[in-house]
Amino acid sequence: MWLLYKGEPHVISALVVSAGLLSFFFLSIVQLTEPSSLPSSFQLTWTSEYKINGQKLRGFVQTETGEKLYVVYTMSSEQEKKFYENTSISGYRYLVQGELVAPTPPAHTYAFSMQDYLVSKGANGIFEVTSWKYVSAEKSIRTLLAQQRLHLKKQIEATFPQSLAAEAQALLIGLQDYVDEDLQRAYQKLGITHLFAISGLHVALVSWLFYEGLLRVGLRKEMARVVLLIILPIYGMLAGGAPSVWRAVSVVEFVMLMRYVKWRVPIDDALAISFIGFVLFEPGVIFQVGFQLSYLATLSIVYSRVIFKQSRGWMMQSFLITFVCQLLVYPLLLYHFYEVSISSFLANIIFVPLFSFIILPANIVLLVMTYTSIPMVKLMFNVYEPMRVWLTEAILYLQALPYQLWTPGKPAIWLVCMAFVSVLAGLYFLEERHFGKFVTVLVVPVVCIHIAPMLYNETKLTFLNVGQGDCTVIELPFRRAVYVVDAGGLLRFEQEAWKTSNSPYEVGKQVVVPFLKGKGIRAIDIFLVTHADADHVEGAEEVLAEIRMIEIHVTPGSIDKPVMQDLLVEAQRQKVSVKEKMQGTAWRVGETSFHYLWPRDTDYEGNNDSIVLYMQQGAFRALLTGDLEEDGERELIKLYGNQIANMTLLKAGHHGSKTSSSESFVELLQPELTIFSAGLNNRYKHPHDIVVERFIKRQLMTRTTAVDGSIEIRIQDYNWMMHTEKDLVQ
């Protein structure tokens, strides 16, 4: 359409359309097809993309037929783990046996999807190794560079102070596995995470250092360029080969090569050619967030030179570069991460020059010095380390300031498109210095995105798939209130230190928080902890660290239990009131009423002292029973009898254990729908077959989060309907 508008010949337009269609069919049919079946044993070759975490070795391999697989291998001993930690296995061939397994479905719409990750990496499945045998080691430049990268990692670990090693690995070789999680989150809140992704900044600095260094030692410019052409791809592989690295390297290489044939290629054309080549080489990369952000941010700088020229002084120019980049990528950030850092517009003015001209060069110099003079580098660390530690403390302090994040939730695709159009229009008005129109055209989609999650008139109950645990989110119409009942969690078992994961799975952080942020939930009016069991409360502290809570309700006597301490410490830090609640507490919001039916006393004895929540909206009635067991159910029958008879919805007690959902209880409630919240293939075999049979023989509908994924109930007027994650996938 653009070519036709510009008056180009129709044949060119036809060629462009044909190329686009052919590319689409090539990528979708040839490159992203289903995997072929694998033989019982076959050879695989490790790539340089792998990680060791606990006793698991995970990463990508190539089969003999050229297919890419994601392999999981469980190491059998600490000695074996040490071998893989100290050896680069890139290029190692193994004869393996095992099975191809399906990726675990995401817990909900907003959670990490292993299937999408595999597609983005061009992998055709997950292969779990049961046994393997070493065959040979491939010798190539790629494997040699992988060995050198491991050597650099070990050199940094051996010579840098512990407080600086993780940052140096991230900045110099693109290895972010060991950066402290709290510090990573601080960088995210300040919007400066990109400083640790090796990109154009690093490539430019390395190019300048090598080029100027070669000139200083007497090499001619032509020869220096040739050396640079060789060095840059090597640096790209040493730096981990992230999309942002190859984007910068490929653009620089292409522009330099074209100069040899007297063809001056505009930077936007070079960027476009780099993009096309990247996608043809690895089609799935189009789905990688880093790839999308890297090209989009670069594009914003390339096409905003008119805006940058309007500024005077480096500070204003730095602000405008940051502002334009953040502006163009914010719809994409919302779509993928459901939040945008507001403070990034100011933080980048300080931290981009700081990292560009001080911290990154300092790390390069320090790494070089570790090979030349250890006494000198120790002296330099004595000066640099205290300053860097102070800067870290300042970053942690700044990120703790309130109202730094805008969390409107994941916008609908039409709102994302609207936001992109508004940004492009806004940048045009900024070039033309029409500041009133610039502000207006940006504010409209921002307001629409912000209020969109609050425009529904339904009550929603979502039973989150948190594995072997409980978490229920209740949203009232127009976001009058949000209540969260439990937050899932894991029972942690003692194991040998070498088997312990560097980044253990955290239900609150990885399942509950993404759901709440994806829905645009910025505050929880009441967070209810039904009782003090790890699978109900362990994830609560992680939720509170990210989502503001107004009140926390706990069952009487449970507050002193060890599993509650992390939540109580975080609540005290944030000055959130924690209240013990029992039978008799009731409140109403609009047409919806809530009552705590249990417990009756303050002597906490475990599951049977779970807070039981009764909810009613018109004819819809729901009972959430925590981990209530048969004795507690018997008391509810005595106390409430007819009030809880013929229930619409029951969240079954204790995940469907055979000690709960007794015959008399099920017979009285006769729920239209019963939800079992349990983990897939859990060790307790919840929900128990005997319990499920009690519902089946009465022809009562049941759903299990382990099988159906997260389950959402929508209530409007006198009707209710159910949606499951399994239905969405199908």
C-alpha cells in the first residue's frame, strides 16, 4: 500500500507482496512444523545454549537430522555436576535414550508458556534423557569460543570480589544467571534492565576500543577495519549471542562491508536487512521479546534525529533519547510484562551515561588487569568495590520509592495497536513542535488502557492453577473490590546442597503475581489466609512484595506459626494491618455479600480451623472451605444446615483429600459445580478417587485445576458460566 501511495511501479508492489506470502509459508510450514518421531536411541550435539541449575542440566541440542530439541538431563552425583560446571560441552556428542515429553501448559493466560519459548527458539520439543553415552567432541570455531566464554566466566569468579562478579559476567559475557534476584527486580522497577543486556552500546564500545587500539599500534585504517570485521562476530559469540548483540554486530558488519563496494547503505536499510536475515536464519526469533524490543528501540533512535537536534545540551538530549525509546516500546512492554516503569524516564538520564562511560569500561579494564597484574587489580578493586556497593544500595533505595510502576494489565490487541498509532502520531507532532496535540494524542490511549480492566459488570472468581495448593481471586463488578484467598506455595524438603536450585520455583512470584498484574489488579482489598499451611501461605509474601494489600485476614492462633513469618515481616515493613477473623465477620459490597462461617474459637489446631468463606450474589452461592476436613464439615452442618444446602459452587476442602468432602456434607450441599485445587500427578493423589466418586454418583459436576488449568467463574444477574484454561487451549 505504501509503495502504491508513493507511485512505485505495480510490479514492485506485487514482488513485495509475493515475497511476504512466500516468507510466511516458508516460516509457518517448513520451519515451524511439528517434530518428527525420534528413534529409541540417537545422537545429539550440544549447542552453547545450556544451563546448570541444581541437579538439572538443561539446554538446546541439534539432532543428526538437524532438528533442535530442548534437553533435560538429571545428574546423578556432585562429581558429575562439577565436571559439567568446569567443562564447556558445546559441540559434545552423546548417544542418548529417553522420551519426548509435552511442555507443561501455562498456569494461566498471563503465565510463562514453555511451548511459546520453544517456538521462539526454533526447538521441536522437550527430550528427557534417561541415559546417555559420550561419543565425541566437535572441533570448530563455535566450540572454541564457547570454551573461551567459560574460561572468562571462571576468570571473573576467581579474581573479582563476590559482590562484583555477577555484574561483570552480565556486562562482559552476557551471563545474567547469577545476578541477585532482588537487584534484578530493582533494575526492572527503575527501567534500566537493558543496561545489562549486551547490545549496541557494548558493540560500539568494543568496536571503538579495538579500532583505536589498532591505530595506536601503527596499523593502517584499512587493515584495522578488516580486523574489526573479524573481531565483532567473535565478540558476539563470546557475549552469548543474544538478539540485541547480533542486531548490533550484523548492522555494523553490513555497513562496513558495503563500503568496500562503494555502496553507502542508510542505517535503516541496514537494520531492515539485518532483521530479514535474522528471521530467515531463525524464524522463531520473531517471538522473542528481546528481539522485538531491540529492533523497535533502535528504530526509534534512527527515525528521531529531527527531535534530538531540537535539544540543547547533553542532558536534554539524553532525556529525549530515553523518552523516545520508552515511548515507542511501552505498548510492547505492557503486552508482554503488564507494567511500565515511570521512573525510567529520569533514571536512564543518570544510569545510561554512568554505565556507558564508567561502569562498563571499568569492568573491561579490570578484567584485562586480572591477566596482567593481580596486585594492581586488587588495589583497583579496593577503590572500585566500595563505590559500586554504595551505588547498589542507592539503587535498592530508589526502587523502594512508591508509585514507580504503571500496571494497567495486559491490554487487548486493539488497544496495543491504538497505542502504537498514537505514539507515531505523537512523535510527528513533537517534530512539528505541536506540544498540545502531542500530549492529547498520547493521553487518550493511556486513559483507555488504564480504565479498560475496570469496565466489566461481572463478578469473577478465578481458581488459579498453583499446583498442589490453593489460590482464589475474587473480582467484583467495576473493580469495586478485589479479594484473594490464599496464594499457593510449596512444601520445601531438605536435600543435599548440590541438588538445590539456584533459582527455586516460587508460586507467588511466578504464577499469582503475573495473573494479578496481567488482569490489571493494582491493589488487593482483603488478602485472606485460610490457615497456616505452606501450600496456602508460602507464596503470600511474594505477592505482597509486588501488589499492594489493604488488609490481611488470618485465622485465630495461626499468626505464630513459622510458615507465617515471612508474610508478617513484609506486612510490617509495608504497614499493612493483619487481623485475626472468625465466625460472625460479614460485609457487603453492592449486591454481593460475604460471611466467615468458621472457625468459632481462637485455639488453632490446623486444617479444621481454616477460615470458611461464604459468598452470595443473588441466586449464586459459593462456599470456599480452605483445608476443612470431616470434623469441621460436621460442625458446619450442625450450625448452618439449610443455609448451605444446595450450593451453587463448592471449593472442596483439602484439595479433595479422602479426609474431607464427607458423604453427609456432599449430600447436603449438592453443589452444581465443585472445584478441586490440586497439583498434576501430586504425591498425595488428590483429589482422591473415593471423593470424586461421591460427586459422580450424584451426577454433580466437578473440575480440577491439575487437569483443567485455571478455572474462571463469571456471575452476572441470575446467570453464571465457567471458563477453563483447558478450553482456551483447545
